[in-house]
Amino acid sequence: MVRLVGSTRIRETDSLLFNRPSGIVLGAKGQFFVADRADSRVLEITANGTIRRTFGRKGNGPGELMTPGALALSGDTLLVVMDNGQLRVSLFNLRTGKFVSGFPVLAFLPSLRVVGSELLVTAIHVPTATAVAVYALSGTLIRREGGIPATAKRFLKLTESMPFARTAASGSQVYAAFDMSQSLLTWARNTKSVTEIPLPVTTRRGVKESVFDDLMRHPERARELLYQHSSPAALEVLSSGRLALLTSDGNLMGKGGRFEGTYHVTIVDVAGKRVCPEVPVPVQRNPLPWAVALRGNTLVVLEQGDDGKGEAVTMLRRFTIDDTACTWVTLGAGRQ
């Protein structure tokens, strides 16, 4: 169901290379964009692995970045970059490569998605009990929508330490997967009433409330406990209209914090009330954290390894997701 269709070595140079990738988004022409939080820039890479150009540079002025993270595209005109170091979104023109504008976004490690002329930013807002802030691309906060998972409501103090969420949109419907929930949430655009769809767990870790209890009692163990559950890494609508949820089961290894983990894809057929759970993604156990992306039925994963001669190399693995080969399981009833 998840099939490798190609591997490309990224052609790095002394000045154009990956340091610490923190976000990736796929373009319509096979190119992709990677945020590098250590070098404070975004790299555009062609389908054959050539680093074509960069966006931004280190600094806190217009068009400068400190800690870039989540990325999104607005058609073939704009690259949208979340700068976690400055709590600011920056927009770059894809045709000229130049900075267009920027605006503040008060969200901790959010994900981004452009839907039409609006930017959806995952940002749990406790006073309104909403999960997504919707901005115009001019920077105006239009509204807050969606709701937060039942688990998050019970452990509100942990929402800042477990902020990861991913969204997808299809027509007037929005879907979201959260770090703190075993469920997929869905709501109609411009509403706050959500339905939670519990997803089964077979081989991945899933999300256990006992971990949250332990975090509340033992905050000094946060580094260990925060990686004892499955985190959403990507969420996308497939060509069939079904949803693909990519989750990560990872650990930080050693004092240097090297990431080691595995990925699983779960296909959710909301209309058919069924799920194809937890198909493993065949990558090595040390993919770069968060350097994964979905676009349609294409999944890409960045991996670091060596070329057999001791030289570090970065590889892009491309997979296709075939949801016609699923073994389906009936979903339980959703909760409102």
C-alpha cells in the first residue's frame, strides 16, 4: 500500500546543505522546499535533487528568519514560512524569490495550510476552546474555528508542551489530528462544533492518557515521556477523497538528541466509516524528524546516511500511497 517509487540524493555543497531540517512542503512540479532552523533559511530543491535557491537569511528584519518551521504554499505564487523564533509568518514570492510581507502569529510550533485565500494555523486557544486560527494572507486574523480534543480539555496545562497538530481540508470540511488525541477531529469551516472519530491502534504506540498523568506528576521526565506516544506528522486528502494520516513513533537518542523512529500511514474513509490502520513506511529507523510531507498520494521522507565511504549524504525517498489495496476495519461512532 505504501510503495517506494524513487530515491534521490540531494546535491549539497559547502554553502548549500541541510543542517537541521524542521519542515518540508511539496510543490506541484515535483520540487520541494525545506526549512532549516539552524541556518535560518528555506531551501528549494528540484525533483532531481539540485538545491536551486534559498529564501530568507538569519536575522529579525523583513525577509529574515530566526527559526523557520512549518511551510505552506499558496498555489504557485507564494511560499508561507512560520518563523518559530519570532512568532511571525513570512511570505515570499515564488517567481522572484523576494520577500513580500510578514505578520505576527501567536502560536507555538504550529502547522500551516493555505485554503483558498485563507491561512489555517493550528493554535489551541484555551479562552475560546478552538484549535485553528484563520488569517487572511494580508495578516488579518479573521476568526478562530474548530474545537480541541477531549483529552486536551482534561490536560490543558500540557497543550503548550504537546502542540503538534496537522490539518487537511476538503470542500467545506476541515480535519485535524493532534499530539494529545487518539482521534481524528472534523468540523465544517467557520464553525466550532467538532466530531471526534476514534482511530484504532494496532502496532503504533497511539496516545495513552497515562502518559499525560505521568507528565503532570513528573515534569522532570518530560524529555523521556513526550516521545512515548504517536505524533501526527502529516495529514492529506488522497485522490480518492479519503484521508491519509502519517504518524511518528520516535525517541531522542543520547545527549545529542538524535532522532530515531518509525512512521505509519493510516487511511481513513470518513464517508464509508472505515479505516485501514497503521501501514508501516519502509524507511530506516533514523529519518530526520519532521522532514516528511504528503501531497495527494505522494509521500516524501528525508533521510540522512552515508555513501559507504563515510561521507554523510541526504536522500529523498518518494513513496506512493495506494488506498485500493487496504484491509479495512469498521470505525466506531464519532463523538461530538
